[in-house]
Amino acid sequence: MKLASARTTTPSALRPLIIGLAGVAALTASSYISVPMYPVPITLQTMVVLLMGALLGPRTGAAIVLSWLALSMTGAPVLADGKSGLAAFAGPTAGYLAAFPLAAFLAGYLPKGDRLTAHGLRLAGFLGLHALVLTLGWAWLSGFVGAETAFAAGVVPFLIGSLLKSGLATGIYAAWKGTDKQRGDH
């Protein structure tokens, strides 16, 4: 019976698996697009985390981010600079990592639609979620280097990037949803 049911698997039944694998792959790729800095590298992770939630919904987006983090915990080098394992979740960047599933979840509740107002609110939401990630990252990093140094090394260098990544995420979201409309996917 199991063999027969495997043969009748439809492509639509594979869709969640394919989406999940593509999401983990996108997050991993965003980790490797990095400017090495100490103690926190600059990556595209936050942008992809936010897009996971915004495009796929709060639960699916957060589940993909959690899957990616779990993969890292098993030793897969999917984080920035190829880091993985429990050390990544106890080191200076753990606060940022902990913020990612929450940010993806909340991004799933940002305004939908293609009106200018929705785009503006989505951009503001992405900026706010970047601020959330930076705040939680700063709070954790403060325990390692002190609050002032953590702010200077773990927040300030990321402010312009957060603005740029929020704008880019807003554009990618609009383009992705525009493509969905052209295909008839709503």
C-alpha cells in the first residue's frame, strides 16, 4: 500500500516541501552574501527572513526560519561565515538569530495588496521588524561587550543596510505578487 500511495502523490502534495526547501536554500544563500565584520557580519539574512513571512504567511515563514536554524543546530554550515552548531546560539549573534522567527512571523501580518498605501505600510513594517531584530541582537550582544559597544558594533553599522534591505524587500514583494497576478494566482 505504501508504494501505491507514493505513486499517487500529486505535485501539489509536494508543494509545501518544495517551498520549505527553497526557503531554507534562500536563507542559506543570504547568509553567504556577507561582509565579514566582528562581532556581527552584514548579510542579507534579515531581508530574506522578512520576505519569508510576508510572502508565505506568518506560520509558514516562521516554520521555514525555524527549520533553517534547526539545520544549523545539527551542524550544517548554513549561517553567516559558515557557522553552525550550538556555539552559534550562545555566541554574540544569538540575539539576532533568536529574533528571526519572530520577525518572519510578524512579517506575515504586514499589509497585502498593491496599492501605494499598502506598499508604504509594508515598507514601514519591514523597517520596524529590522529594528526589532537589531534591538534583540543588541540586547544579547550587550552581555558580551557592554551596551555602548554593542550599540556601536551591533546596531549602528546596520542602520543604512536595514533601510536598503527594507526598500528592496518591498520591491521584491511587489514584483513577486505582481507576477502572481499575471499568472492568476491570488
